[in-house]
Amino acid sequence: MLVRGKDRHLKLETVPLDAAASFAVLQFHGSHYPFFWHYHHEVEIALIIRGSGLRYIGDAVGHFDEGDLCLLGSNLPHCYVSQPLRRNPVHSMVIQFREDCLGERFIKAPETRAFRDLLVRAERGLQVRGETRRAVYDRLLEMLNQPVGSLEHLNGFLWIMTTLAQSDELYPLSVAGHAPLAKAASHERLNNVLKMLDASMPEAPSQSEIAAKARLSPPAFSRFFRRCMGKTYIEYVNELRIARVCRVLLESDVSVTEAAYKAGFNNLSNFNEQFRRLKNMTPREYRTLARAPEAPAARERRKPVNSFGGRSAKKLPPSIRIT
């Protein structure tokens, strides 16, 4: 999910795995989530305990808030981004595991067919919502208090996977599976484009401007971007802007019109059309739904997660400071 370095190129992340465990359970603390577009061979369960911002999952862009829970398939590029806030440090945790972490015979057994189906669905990235999210949230926090490599850890992992496999509250994020690019040059070019977009929003460069910066002709850039992201450059920019509008609608009382202009939309008719296309509702309907007490984006008061109840003698999941 996140790493400590400042390298912004699409990068294969090496997951630190304890020799005494079959999967990694990690915590992350820091002032913010930096832009780090990366992938890894491991499947990932990612939970945001504290923090909010934008998440990039394959070709999908969306807002995340505290309590956001996603299941990310193997080799699916992703990135969580937020602004530095001294008074509100971020905190998240992940479980990262190979598909055969419990043995090849286990994952191929008839009884684990639901697991295999879940992992195929996770290739697109899945957001967990509703009662499933709340139940898995609590179980993940319990795992922070359990020693690495323990039977409790294994039981928690299997319970979470079973719950996700049996749930109908998992929603795909990416339009299609999004495998990393084969060539290092394409990695760097795409990363530079996404980096420029992130830095320039809401005033995104025109396609011809960003094509020139990518040292491609407009037609070649159009083909390159569609091949990499599964959509046109304009469609992707609109998704970025709509994600920013959603965050403003959720976190402030500004009018829908002002939120649209702040996100870079200069035409309200186009804005409303794009919003309805992506969210299947109007901006006002989204604000009402998102602020409802039981809405997935609504913040919930949870028990403290930084205290380990005097279990310091046990080997607990590591905490990584993001720099």
C-alpha cells in the first residue's frame, strides 16, 4: 500500500515477510500519504484507520476516508494520496499475502473455491462496504494486538477471507484488470504523466500540452494513455475532478456549483453530466447519501488502536513511519 521512500516511479514493492509468518501484517504512521504509484505480487487488504484523500486503484480514482477498506489483487497498481497535516497524522494497516501463502494444496482444495473466486474478483480492486466492512474493520484491529505467526493471527486471517468471500457488499473499483506495464520506459512515462496531473489539479494540462511533456505526438499519447489506463485522458481527468468534488461535498457546506468550479469544471452542464455518469446520482443526492449515519463514507468513532494492552513482550505487527 505505502512505502517509506520518496521514489515516485511505478515500482515493484518488496513486501517484508516475517520468517515466522505466512503473511505480512503492517501498520503505517506519518503526516500524510505520499504519492507512490506501485504494485506488488502479493494480494493486499488495506484499511485506512486515520486520514482522507484520493486513492488510485488501477484505472479508478476515488475519495477515501477513515474506515475505507479495499481488497487489491496481485500486481494491481495503486496509490493513496493525502495532504500533510501536522495535527492529524495518518494511520493505516495492511495484510499482504501470496495467493498460495498457506500452501499450494490449500488454495487448490475444493473447499477453498470461494477464496479462488474472490482473488479473481480482486484483480479489479474491491471496496468493502456495509456490515461486512464494519465486521472486518473490528477483526483487523484485533489482529494488531496479536503476536505475529500466532494461531490467533491465522484464525483472524481465515475469518476475514471467509467473510469477504461470502459477502455481497464488495464493489469493483477498476474497469478491468490492470497489469503493470512491461517496459521500464513506459513505467516512467506513465508515472511522470500521473505525477504532473496530481501536481497541477484542478487546472489539468490539455492533452496536447501533456503529450508534449511526455515527448509524444497527441495521437501517440492518446493511444499510449488508453492502453495504460483503459480510458481516454479526458475521461481520467474528469474522474480526478469528480473525486475532488465528492470530497468537498462530504467535508464542507459549499454549494455544488462552487465545488464544481473549485475542481476545475467551467461548464455546469458538463459537470452534472459527468457526475451522474460516474456516480449514478446527482451531486445533491450524493451529499445527502454520503452524510447519512450509515453511509460507507461516514466517519465512525472507534476504540483506540494505538494501545496494545501491555503485550509488549510479544512480537506484534511492525509499525512503519512514512517519511
